[in-house]
Amino acid sequence: MSVELKSSDEIAIMREAGRRNAEVRRALLAAIAPGVTGRELDELAKAEIAKRDAEPTFVGYGPGGRPPYPGAICYSVNAQLVHGIPGERALAEGDIVSIDLGVTYGGYVSDAAFTVAVGEVAPEVQELLERTEAALHAGIERARAGNYLGDVSHAIGAVGQQARYGIVRDYGGHGVGRQMHEPPHIANFGRPGVGHRLKPGMVLALEPMFALGSEETLEGADHWTVSMRDGSLCAHFEETIAVTEGAPEVLTSLAQLDAPAGVADVPGGPGVGARVGESA
């Protein structure tokens, strides 16, 4: 399995794709509230992507004989983990919702996801969101040239293991570039010091997925929506990062939107695993 290294010119384009992804996700975060439907959020995402001369990566995607995916976002609520199809299901106070977004710009893909609470949720649910996002940042911190993929996977899994969460094993991160899914696969658990050695030019999408119950998942009849088999609540965070000679660069970070022009984002930026949709 070969892992493609991106040139500095390619990473510059992916940086622009990542920024557009962050801008669209910020618009989605602002729109999430009780009563909003997945279809409304999907229409918003499509409009915001079009305004930025980009394309929705997920629309029409259909690997392995699956029906073409219809949405710009994956909209997964409560026990739904990933790949939920946006429809007329409206968010309610106390829900948690995961949104995964792919934006293609200049022929290159950016991929990122977040999970947020809609209003008030139980403390253990809020903690699940915060720790899953913390696991993402732990993985990003280890994504440095000279380390191994196992170091990244171990850092992510250690956060979930300490919290006694179900660490999803059926899905994980991946390389990203001209295609949404490129080698290597990046598990959310593992042993340090094993796997591919990280090199500058690798572009990876890290995406921890934890659940309050078992790690076992179940694919729905639509051949897309993946839920926790035991119905437990779950969380999913993702960023696209570039491995560099120094600190990894988070190409899709929301933090870059508030940074001075030309300042790259590095691990440890502010998170989004918080409550949204509260009354003003």
C-alpha cells in the first residue's frame, strides 16, 4: 500500500479547500437549533459551498455498489454514528448531532466533522463530546514526521480507553487528496511504533469515534446510515491535516478563520464540542 506525498503546491490548494470547509462548517454551526431539519442544513451547506466556487464532495458518492449519496453533509443524530442521510428529521432540545462535510476545491478534497449538543444534555454526554474532540487533538499532536501511524492511533485510543468508551473499530481515518479516501487507513486504536512512518507531504483525515456503550455498529437499510448497535449515544470529530517538517498543519480548522492572514493552524485550537441552539 503506497501513501501519496503531496507537493507544497498541492498542499496550498488543499489549504484553500480546507478553509472553505471551515467556513461552511461555521455557517452550519450557527444554523443548528431545535426545529431545524437535516434537509435544511444540507441545503445551506450546498449553497455555501457553491458561493465559494467549490463542490460538495459527498454528492453522488457511491462506493462498493452503494446507492449514490444524495447530500452535501452526513447528518447523524444521537445513536447514529456516521453517514446519516439528511432528511426531514428535525433536531430537538437535548439531541446531539454529528455533521461530516466534504468540500472539493481545485480538484482536491477537504474532509472534516464535528458533534454538538442541541441545548442542554446530561453531563456525561457533554463529556463524551469533549473527550472525543480531545482525542482528535491528541492524534493530531502525534502526527509528526518521524512518528508512526501507530503513534497517532494509540494517542486517539488512549483517550477513549481512559474514559471507558466504546472505541469504534469498523471505521476510522484515511489519507485524502484528489480522492476522498486514499491510503492509509488510520484506526482509532493501536500500538505505538508500528505502521507507516510519517513523512512531510502526507495529508490525513483523522476521525475518532467513541460511544457511551459498546463499539459495535450496524448499517441501516439505506446502505449508508451507521448506528451504534446497542443504541448508545456516540460522537465523531474529524480534521484534515498535513504532516510537515515541524508541527502538523490543520487544514480544516475553524480556528484559522480568526487567525491573521498567513498564519497556519497547529494542534490545540479551540473546540466546537459544545452546546448550540440555546435561546438568545
